[in-house]
Amino acid sequence: MTSIDSRRGVAGEDADELPGVAAAGTAWAAPLLWRVLLVAARVFVPLFCRLRITGDVPAGLRRGPLLLAGNHIGMFDPFALVAACRMRRLAPRIMATGGVFRIPVAGPVMRRCGHIRVERWNGTGGDALARAVAAIRAGSVVAGYPEGRITLDPAMWPERGRTGLARVALATGATVIPVAQWGAHEVLAWDRIGAMAATGLRALWRRPVVRVHFGPPVDLSGLRAGVPGHAQRATDRITEATIAALRPLRADEPGLPHHIDHTRPVSTARSYRERNRTYSTTA
């Protein structure tokens, strides 16, 4: 297991990804650019959907340290999450795939806003976790997707999570809030520029309902960093809490979703099943 060292990844080219990290133990002040973009998301996201936000984050946790664990269902849900965070007075640093940081305009913006680059495939995943730990210890709110990708589960329930976010939680003792989302998959297609443009334009007319729910804190009691098996147990608890928060949002779609995105591949290789199998993946 890769160890998490919060001293790694905060120097050199990564320093601008974690502005303010040197002030460990103090509340992180979101850069002006990020505060502006949070407001912009609050304004522009509702043009494409009817955004419905439920649940809340305790006032004492809104300025961090805090971890937000979301389910990932489509290309639009990061925008919905950002808008929802603005409405709940949160300014999270987002753990995002390294590909976003390599896009000419988006990359510099992400770095300037203090978000955390995650390179999954080149063996530097531990650096991302170290940056997340450093951000938490600097008093930040950090948001991430435990699945590490848009779910490929045929019924679009959360897949089996990777342990990274849980390891950050156990290393820092930060509270984890599950953030369940549903409906964003109707706004933008998963792939193909033409399909994405078509669904985006249709969403401007239809404005599908997109729901975001902030659930209660995940109980990680009894679990410790560095103990074999505890990171996976923590990951499972986070996944189950996210499923519990998601279930009421899609009560009329417990099996296959009504909207099928044919550009999204499906796979059951990482499908997650609760012990009591309280949801079904059949229509």
C-alpha cells in the first residue's frame, strides 16, 4: 500500500495547486477566481436543468476540514455539484483527473483555483493523496469521486470505490459527507461531441430535474489508518452511505434509469452490491 506523506507534492510545479497549504491548521481562503466561478455555476447550471438541493452540511464543517464524497454519473454532474456547493456555502477543492489539467484553458484555471490533480495511471497516485491530506490539514473542504470514474454499472448505481478518499479520511480524521446526485446524465451525453451538443441543447429546452443531496456524516468509527483492510472497509461504508442518500432521489427508477445514454459503455466488473442487496439492477 502506498503511504500518504503530506510533504510530497507541495513544492515545485504542484505548489500552485495548493495555495495556502503552508498555513497548516488554518482555514483555507478560496482564491478569488474560484469564488467567482462558484457564483457563475450557481447562475448558469439552472439554465440547463431544474436544480433541486436537499440536505445540508453542519455549519461548523462548511469551512473545513471536510471531505465530500460524490457519486459520478455523467459529464454534467461536476457542474451540478459545484452549483450545489455554492448554495450550501461550500468552496471545495476538487480532486480531478489529470487530463482536465492538461486542457489548455481548463488546466491553468484548475491550478489557479487550488484543485488537486489526480494522475491514475502513471504511478503517482500517492502524490495526489498527499496533496489532499495537505489540503485537509490546511483546513480545506475537498471533494472527490471514490469510484474514480463515471459509473459503468448498467443501472448507474455507484460502483465499488477505490480506497484513495477513504485513506485521506483515515489519515486526517476528517468528516466525510456523502453527496448523492441524480439526473445530470440527462443533460450531457457521456461521449461524442455531436451527442453532447445535442443533449445540451435539448436540456436548455427541457430542463430536466437534477437532484443533489448532502447526506449525514459517514460513520468511520473503529477504523484506523495503516491497519490492513480498514481502508477498504471505510470505502465500503462511504459507498453504502452514498447509496442510502441516492435511493430516495431515484425512487421511481430503482432499476434501469428511464433515460438511457447509448454513448456510455456499461460493465458489471466493478458493480457494487450491498450485503442485503436492497436495490435491483433490473428494470
